[in-house]
Amino acid sequence: MRVRIAVLGAFVADATFRTPRLPRMGETMIGGSVALSPGGKGSNQAVAVARLGAEVVFVSRLGKDGLADMALSIWKEAGVTPLVSRSDGAATGMACVMVDAATGDNAIIGHPGAALELSEAEVDAAADAIGAATVFLTQLEQPPAVTMRALEIARRAGVTTVLNPAPAADLPPGMLRLCDYVTPNETEAERLTGVRGGTEQGARRAAEALRERGAGAAAVTLGVRGALFHGPDATPAYRAGPAVETTGAGDAFNGAFAVALAEGSDPTRAVRFACAAAGLSVTRPGTAQSMPDRTEVEALRAAE
């Protein structure tokens, strides 16, 4: 059975520049290559869900421009069902992604564009789709009030809620109490809790702090070290090959985590499944295009 997942978030078009190293402030560099491709945390996560075999509905807002056509194309290819409004005035979002060709590390500046116009009324219009889901997944690329409203709808309907608090930002009071799971990376966890990351002990303390502030559970992603659930041990990273680009790893993790939870996996198994998907995503360029399919993830897990 194809479990149903609802995702709220933004689509942005990624202009990705690969360089021998990331530029310093005030420096101009000639990039080794440039590509324009589909991105945005919410959209990437919806694509990840679809490629892993789950039915997914994506709630968002686009401009009326060529970049919106890119969004519709990737969703059609992946099998994402869009519940998307169109803006008359705002453009579809964009991001500048700079990738260190030697390490795959990245620096990103993004603007959600039309997704910043998403309203609580539009979320209310999608309430039936959100309430029919097994898992609801969202991030922070749309207005906070919209995120809060969607989490309230999902919680009231008994849907499992997952918040990926990215990009790093302060949360409105009470938002964590609406989250069954919160999935920050170390930078985001430090922003939310004040607990310095960089070690598994720090990640564990941050996860516990998030639970104390209302989240049901926390999974802190640790890059190449995998992810740490709120229990005592870190889930190890899967190494599928050399890192080409790390940009979409968090989105692969969150999409896969939502799928595993929706299929009935316990949280620890869900984190391991998510680590496998993230490990595969960094071995190829791009974000939406780097999301692995179910066969790839299962093959990697079998080879563990």
C-alpha cells in the first residue's frame, strides 16, 4: 500500500556554481560550472517521498513564470501531487548555491519568492489533504503563521507531524508542542537551544533540550556522522561513495524519515533508513535530481 504523506513548503530554482573552493568575502571567482535545476526544501522533500514509493501531496505557491514550469515538470516526473496556488505579482523562488568541488560542501543564499505569500486561508483549503495523510512534513521557508496553522490542522486530525526547522530561525511560541518529531542539523539545533554542536554529546543535549521545550522527539542530523535520535547512541552514516554535493542531503533524510514513519517503522529504524537515503543523495549533483529511489536505498541497506 502506498502510504500518504502531505508536505508544506517552497519550490525554488537552484542556480548552482561549482568552484575549486568557496569564495571569500569581497572576492569574485569564475565558476567551474553552473547549472539551473529544481530545488527548495519542501519541494525536494516531496520529490524524495515520491521516489521512495509513497503517495505525496505538496502544498505551496508559485509565480507565473518559467521557473514555475520547472517545478511542475519535476513534480510530474517524480509523481508528486501539487496543491499549488499561483501568484500574480511574486516570482517563483530562487537560490544561489555555491559548491566546493573538492569536498561537496556548500554555501547557499535563497529566497522563497511566491511561497512567502502562502496564507493561512490556503492552508485551510488544503486541510482535507493534510488530515488524510499519515505523516505531515514541513520546514521554515514559508511564513511562520502558515507553518503553525498547518501543524495545528495535522495535529487536530491525528496526523504524525515532522518539522524540519530549516533554514535556521527562531520558532513561534508553542510550535514545538505541535511536533511529534523535529529534525534539525547541528547548526539549527544550536540556534533553537543554545547548545553548541560539533560532538555527539552536544547533539544529544540539544535533542533533550528540544524535547524539554515540547517536541515529542528529536533527530539531529550530523552530516557524515549520520544522525542522532533522542536516545543514547548516534545512528551511523551510510557511505555510498565520495561526496559530490551535500546540498540536498537534509531533504533526502527528511523525506525518507517521513516515509519510514508512515510505513510503521519505529523511529530508530526510520532514522537509519533516512541516513541511507541521505548517504546516496550526496554522491550525485543537484538537489531534487539527487533524491534516490526505493531500490537504491534498499540495496544500500542490504549491503550494510
